[in-house]
Amino acid sequence: MDTKDTNRDHLPETAASNIMLPNAAELTTPELMERADGILASSVPKDQQNKKSPTPLQDSLRRLSRDIRAMVSLGIIVLFFLIALFGPTIYTHVGGPYKSALNGVIQPTLYHDFAHQELNRLDEGPSGQYWLGTDNLGRDLLARLMQGMRISISVALLVEIVDVVLGVLIGVLAGYYGGWIDQLLARFTDLMFAFPGLLFVILLTGIFGTQADNIFGKLPIIGANGNARLLLVSLALALTVWPLMARYVRGQTLQIKEQQYVEAARTAGTSNSRIIIRHIVPNLFSIVIIASTLNISNTIISEAGISLLGLGVQPPGSSIGLMISDASNFLDTHPWEALLPSVVLAVIVLAFSFLGDGLRDAFDPRSKD
């Protein structure tokens, strides 16, 4: 058999049929390999040659974008966040002067304020002036609802900041170094899991709530309008949730530190702190985001429950739980006043729960399309 035919047999038919290779004696082995690689590459479409494989993050975001339920939930969360952030300011500039029978001529900056009372306009339905009506004290329900959303989201974000910082710090140290830090974390988490978290928050706010009002009540922003206990509530909630985050992070750190790239970095003489910062913490992104998103819904429910019991935001302040508590005595005559904040609370909690489920499915490397 001719040498030219033998070389042709080792190449794809589509390429070999159109390419005449020179005699093998004229080319060295590296030249033959380079020529063959060029022929194989030319048989692949150019769009596939230039296409790069997606990174794990890009692949996860692609799976998340295909989850309709998670994307709808994300849109709802963004909408509520914008309403809570900018809604109260915009709403107080909507409308014109109003001649009140009790307060004279007042501007929308006053009658659209969540704490203002129009005692001659109690329990009204939606109107051009009060878009969602008024409550049993003549206060604007929409203004109070937006303020309540702002309170719930602010407490949830504050709690999650403490949760992530403490959880990641303690979890990484316990998982990477072990020893007494690991033992202390294990015993503390066992103690917190054995003691109901919500009961601990109720106990803490019940004992120190009055002192918090006296200490933080004079602060211009935090303590105004009955919000002095928010710091105490946030601190109490954060103390109950960070051990669970630390346990998640510890378990993930135990797996990451055994990976080959971490062993290679350690063998190359990289310091432990540098390994933690460059190799351990970045690989905790997915577990931290998923756990935080799922925990936000629990935090919002807990804050609303504490305010519902009268241990959170105090009048004339507003929160979703406090609105439900105020309207609970009027369920027979004006159920709308309790139904409105309840629906908003349910939608926020479900949106964060669905988004957390979507993130968990998207960032799970074992998930399939």
C-alpha cells in the first residue's frame, strides 16, 4: 500500500478527500502532526472555533435566567425595594393642598405622612386623596404600608449583614483551623438550636425594650417615630441566625480545603490567610447567597411577628406587623385594613423563598437543565 494512502486513512474522510499530503519522507513527525491539526481545525465551523466554554458563574446565571418563577420573584423583590426606598418621598409630593376640618389647610407632605392622623376621616375606602384608604385613626394606609415595607427590608438587610460577616468569619476559621474554635462553634450552635430563636428574640426585646426606647429614642433617624427598638430587634434576630450560616460555611470549608488547588497553594508556601482570602472565601459565594436569600424571608416574618406582639416598632411608627395588629380588632367591619398588609407580607416572603430556591437550583453543580 502506498504511504500516501496510509496517511490519508488516518484523517477524516471530508478532509482527506480534498487534501493531498506530501510523501511522509518529506515531512518530519512534528510537521505531520501540525498539518493534521490544521486540517482537523479547518473541518470545524468558525463559529464553534471562536466559541468559548462558559464559566461556572455564567452557567449558573444562565440556569437562573431560565427559571421563570425565580425571575418573576426577583422582579417583585426589586419592585418592592424601589417602592420602599423611594415611595414615601414621592408620595408626600403627590396631590395638592387639603382643607382639613381639624387641622386647617395642609399639604400632602403632612396628610400623606404615615404618622399623620385625620380623626374625622376614619376607616375610609380608597380615594383620590388616600389611594388605599385610611385606618381606624385616619392615617394613610398606603403611606404606612410603604413605611412598613421599608422597616421590614431594612431590618432584614441589617440582620443579613451581621449574619454573613459573623457566619463566614467563624465558619471559615472553624472549618480551616479546627481545634478549640471548631469545638466552641459546635457547642454554641447546639445551644442556639436547642433554644427557639423567636422565643429568644421575644425574651430579649421584652426585657430590654424599654431601655432601648430610652437609649435610642433620642437618635434623630433611628429613634424617631417609634423605631428605637429596631436596633435591639435586629441584634436579637442576628444572634439567632448566624450560627446556622456558620455551620453551612464550616461544612463547605472542610470540603474546599481538601481540594488539589488548595493543597498546591499550601505546598508552594502560600500563607493560610492568603489561601483563605483567595481560595476559600470566593468559593463560598454560592452557599452564602443561597442561605442569605432563604433567611431573609424568615427574618421578615420574625420582625412582623415581634411587632404584632407589640415588642417591635412602637406607635406612631409603622411596620407590617404593627398594621396587622392595629387592624385585628376591626376584622368584622373593615377586613381590608388587615388583609392589605397580610397580602404584602405573604408576597414578599414567597418572593424571597422562590428566589432562594431558584438560586439553589442554579448554583448546584449537580443540577441538570
